[in-house]
Amino acid sequence: MFSALRQQFEEFIELSEEEIKYVASFFQMKKFKKHAIILHAGELVDHEYFVMKGLLKTALTDEKGKEHILQLAMENWWVSDYDALTTHERTIFEISCLENVEVLLLTLNKKEQLCREMHKMEHFFRLKATSGFINGQKRIIALLKNDAQSRYTELFEKYPSLFQRVPKSVLASYLGVSRETLSRFSKG
């Protein structure tokens, strides 16, 4: 059950079998059905999620009812509203399931305990946070700098499986284009 999580750790740190079992004890497994909402806007956030199976969408709905997608999180990705989690504020995002999903939940308190007890884990989470920050910056830069066709091409080259797993309307929203524009790109 925790093999994907173990692989995630081993990208950055070495853990003994005993350490892996101890770290795994801090996580709780949970399953959600397609279309389920695992975090509602306005809720307090106490978990981050490691996606073992399935696909999640993190989105913000503006005052006009338009959805803005911040993240699509597939297997081996971490997701949460990290601002709300860290500041103990209510989230402005909704995290929903685009497929049936299996996640491992880690509370902020357990993560902090784990980091206090094991320097290796603190190192791992620092590297993952840095990686996430860099990827977030790259996404913002792509939205500001690249035209829609370039964003589409880059996403397709980096994550081709998304185009089979995600409805076109969701992909269009994530890329910041209309569904019609997305259809033109996929034909070309």
C-alpha cells in the first residue's frame, strides 16, 4: 500500500525498513469516489494529501462563478491548500475528484512531529516544498509569457495521459483557454 510513498521518499532520502514503517504510521489512507469533494471552500485545512491513485482538481471559483484551476494532481503528487494549512485559515479552494481516488492523509501536527523526530523527513519535505514552489512559478510564468498554443503543447508533452483522463472543459480551464480553442489545438 505504501510502495508509491516509499518511492517518493527514496527520490531524495534513504530510509531503513524500520524507518519506512514508522513514517507510514503517520499517514491515514482514504478513498473517494469520482466527483466527491474532499475539501470545500470555507473549511479549515488540517491535511495534505499524497495521491496514490486517481486524479484531483484544486480550483477556485470567483465572484462571477467562473472556475480557475490551480492544480491537477495525479498519482505521486502532493496536494493541499498549503497557505490555509500553515496559517490555520479557511481555504478558498475546493479539491475534488476527477476519478476514483486513493490518498494518504498527513495532518500538519503529524508532519511537524515527524520532521522534529527525523531530520531525513524534514529534509524530504523541504525539498518537496521547494520543488512545488518552483513548479508553481513555472506555471505562473507560462501563463504570463506563453501563448495558449505553447501552454497546450507543453502540457501535452509533459503529461500526455492527462488528455485521456481529464474532460476537455477542465483542460481548457486549466490552460486558461476556451473549450473551442482547445479543440482547435487538438485538431492541429
